[in-house]
Amino acid sequence: QLQLVESGGGLVEPGGSMTLSCAVSGRRRRLVAMGWYRQVPGAQREWVAMIVSDHRPVYSDSVKGRFTISRNDTRNAVYLQMNNLKIEDTATYYCNVHTSEPNTYWGQGTQVPVSS
């Protein structure tokens, strides 16, 4: 089993920036892909960004050019740098990892309200 813990959420003004972090702990697994999703109440969870083991990032169209995903395999961590935040980015953000077994794990989520 793996445990994922997100941090870095909180209130931010439109146009502002924020970095989310996700620390992965537990029995050593090969983390094939690491990513971020987000969800607002009443809606389905939406994929935001993903980075695979060769460190190639992919982004949803809604965040491309504003968000940057990165990973640190030494620290078993994944990050999401969010710039030029918009009100529509308001959501609970979830960290997600896929292992080579294959299994999928989720964090508990961190809230990012974008408001003036």
C-alpha cells in the first residue's frame, strides 16, 4: 500500500500562483505515472496533468501554458506549479499515482479556492 499526502492548498487571488506538493510513502513501488486531478462539488473528477516515468508531462487544455507538473523520484514526490490562476480553477485537487503492478492510488485532496 502507498499513502499519498497533498499539501500547499489554500485561498489564492485570481492571477496568483500556488504550488501543490504530493508526498508518496509506503512500500517501495515503481511509480509509472504521477498526476493531478481536480473536482468541484456535483461534478466528475477532472484530469489536470500527468507525468510519466520518462518525465514527459501532459496537460489538459484548460491548464496548458499555466500549470507545470514535475516529479522528484528520489523524494517520491510530485508537484503542480499553478500560475495565472482563474476562478474556474477553484476545486479540490487530488494527487494520483499509477504503479507497475498495476495499482492506482489517490491522496485525500487539498482545496484551492480562487477568489478575490
